[in-house]
Amino acid sequence: MKHFFSGLFILALAIVITGTLYADDTDLRGTGDLGIIIERATGSLLIIDSTTRTTVNRVVGLGDLSHASAVFSRDARFAFIFGRDGGLTKVDLLTGTIAGRVLQAGNAIGGAISDDGTLVAVSNYKPGGVRVFDVETLAPVADIPAQWSGGQSKTVGLVDAPGRKFVFTLWDAGETWIADFSKGNQPQVTKFADIGDRPYDALITGDGRHYIAGLYGEDGLALIDLWAEPLQPRRILNGYGRGEEKLPVYKMPHLEGWALAGDRFVLPAVGRHEILWVDRKSFAEAGRTEVHGQPVFAVARPDGRHVWVNFAHPDNDTIQVIDSLTGKIIKQWKPGPAVLHMEFTARGHEVWVSVRDADVVQVYDARTFQKKAEIPAKSPSGIFLTSRAHKTGL
């Protein structure tokens, strides 16, 4: 009897503290299956549920999203949106509201969040450099001007690296810098000069080891092995287009869409109708696949079995799927005008595709290629799912 009354007391205390015996299920929601769709023409985004393939909310007032990207907090509740107008906006995915916003520059190109989830960094064209903010408050933490002998450079290819570090590249200067915040909020900056002519974008491998910058001004890429001592950039794929007629570049490919498929990386070639296959150990060229047009994204299914490719104008109505074992195209179709972005779900069972000029996002089965759903959106571009919160470089 004594234990019975003790149990009643504990139960009554719980009701007093929480206000109810059981939480109403409608008040609870996880964030693991959420994501966002950028509506580039209207300065807004959709919050979506990737399980039900539905729109949960719409958030407006995000500024110029013509080249927007996003990262997520460690708990996957907040999205940090990087706008072309220099805006950094923190969006609460659960309430569908803006939790904070700062206009931190005149022209921004992207950003990253530190591996411990405490710092968010923004890569800027104007003024050139990287600015770093506190994730909770968006208060400024550090300003790293990209100053070099020719002035102040645009910055590109900003990624997070293990150990509370950010790595980025200077377009005008042809340099790569590493900002190390491991000892506090005053970064130690390491600079590598002469990596190549006009680096336009970069990626970091999922293990945080290799940083690769693409070069616009010459055929080749620059590689830094972040595990090596001492750190030393080296050139890879030197002259992969040498001796061939150069084509006009309609849109720069995005190396963030790099693919690791088995033992090979898959990279879009600049100004060529080709995908490059690169050996993951030696970084030597291991083959090429001729594709429909100039590739923009080459994105691997999470298991690496297939690579999905979309293209620059005027061929941007098409998707091709490449078998990573054979390097051959196994599927091609036209989702609609202006296919801009592709995003796989965490385990790769589906892929979400934005079709900007049809005002729709299409959802496909990643193995059968059958269309499973369409979600209306206003000029959709980037699609970002919260599974990115737990991956390096995304």
C-alpha cells in the first residue's frame, strides 16, 4: 500500500509539472525527415516533409535567393540560408518562422557550419572574404578579409573541415586558405598560394581528408590532403582537355555535387560534354563518359551505385543516370524546363528534382526511376534535406 501511494504521488507530480499525463502527439514532431526548397524568384522557401512528400510551411522575406544555399544546425531544427544579397537567415523548421537575420555583406556565395555546430561561416564576393557568426545569436565572431597583392578577392568553395576549421579558396588570387578555430574564436589562418588560375568552386570529401578546387582558367584541379604533414597543394588531372577545342561555358559546374562511386570520384568537366572518373587513391584520371550537355551536378546515390547528372542551358531539361561500374548511361529523360538541383534522401531510396520553369519539384524512386510525386513551388532551385546536418562538407 505504501508503494501504491508513492506511485500516485509521483504521477500527480508529473501532471502538475507537465500539465498533462501524455503529450498530445500533434504537438510533437521530429526534424529528421524535413527539408527545404528554395523559391529563388520570390525570396521564400518551402519547408517539406520528405516522408509524406508534402509541404509543411512556407517562409517569406529571405531576400535575394537567386544563388541560395543552406546548412543545418546539429539538431536539424534550424536552417541557415545564404542569400546572394549577403543575407544570412536562420529559419526555425518547426515553427516555420525566421529566428534571426543579418545582412552581413553585399554579395554572398554560400556558407558552412563548423563540425561542433557552434559557428556558421559565409563566403562573400563583396567584400571578398569570409565572415563567421555565432550559431545561436548570429552575433559576429570573426572577419577574414581575402586580402592579397591584387586587392580583395572573391571567395568560393567554402567548406567545413574536422577540428572546427573552414577551408575556402580565393577566385582572384588563386589561393586556398584554412581558418582554424580549434583554439578559440580568433582563427589561425594558413594560406597556400599559386594553386591555379581562377579557382571557381571546391569540395571536401566526406571523411574530411581531401579538399579539391576546380580551376576555370586552366584544365586541371588543385588538391590538398588535409591529413598530410606538411600540407602541400598539388595539381591533379593536369590538361584533361588539352589539344581539344574549347567550348563556351554556359554555366559553371558545381563541385559540391561531387560523387564518390565505389573506387572512383565523378566530376563534371568544365566546358565539355563529359564526366571525369578519377581514381580515389592516386587521383589519376580513370575514364570519361560522354554526356548530353555541359554537366552542372554529378550526384551519386548514397550507395554510389548510380550517378545522376543534370546540365547547363540549353540542355537543362534533361537528366541522365550513369552506372558507376560500367561508366555507361542507363537512363535518360526530360523532367521539364530548367532542371536545377537533385537531392537524395539519406539512404537513397528517393531523389528530389527541382524543375524551375515548370514551378514544380518532382520526386523519383531512385532505383526504378518512376515519378512518385510532384510538389508545386515557385521557381524552385536548391533542395536541402536535414540529413545534411550530419555530413561533412554539406
